[in-house]
Amino acid sequence: MKQGRVVLADSHQNMMEGIRGLLETVFEVVVMVADETSLLDTVDTVNPDLVVVDLSLPVSEEMNVARSFSRAKPGMKFLILSVHDDRTAVDECMASGACGFVLKRTAADDLLPAVEEVLRGGRYVSASVRT
């Protein structure tokens, strides 16, 4: 049974469409945005259960979208999607408040387990992240 709301933030339309298809199997409402301003405005309006955001989403005040989002929306659960598989990027995002880190290349297998784990209050990192 579908439930809840999720906001997906990615500046790559093709990637967003594929991820949206996965998220629609879990959530009643999936809202897509492509920039930081829309993300913050939409989170205020929709009050999602989860935010899934691309690590490469341009942000205005920080180099790291995880840090920027954590400061703007403390306490909001969010997952990072990324093409970067190095441990440093993962550690930085998780230390900045991300609840999970999913590689885009493994999202078809990893995203739904990550969503389930984060919604249960846990944390998730794609197994194929380099150590």
C-alpha cells in the first residue's frame, strides 16, 4: 500500500523520471524539482516524509548539498543520490545529516531498500561505495 509524500530533487530530467518511477511504487505523492529554491519552497509546502536529492544539485551557500539542506531544514529526513562512489563524499554527506547515500548506478537495486530503512529511522549506504 502506497503512503506518504516524497520530494525528488535532481537537475537531470532523464534521471529524475527513472527515479520517480521507483518512488511511485512506495509513495502516494512524488514531487519533482530541479533547483535549490524550488526544493526548499516545495518542502515547506508539501511537508514530505522524505527528500531524495542529487549530490550535484547546485546550492547557493555551500559546496555540499547535504550540509546546505541540513541547515535549511533541520530534522528533515533526506537521502543523497550520487554518481560519486568515494568514501569521503559519503562520510561528508552522512556527517552533514543525510540519512542515506545511494549511488545512481545502483539506484534500481538500492533506492527502495534505502527508502524503507530511512523511513524506519535507520541509515543506508549503497554497498558498492568504495572504502
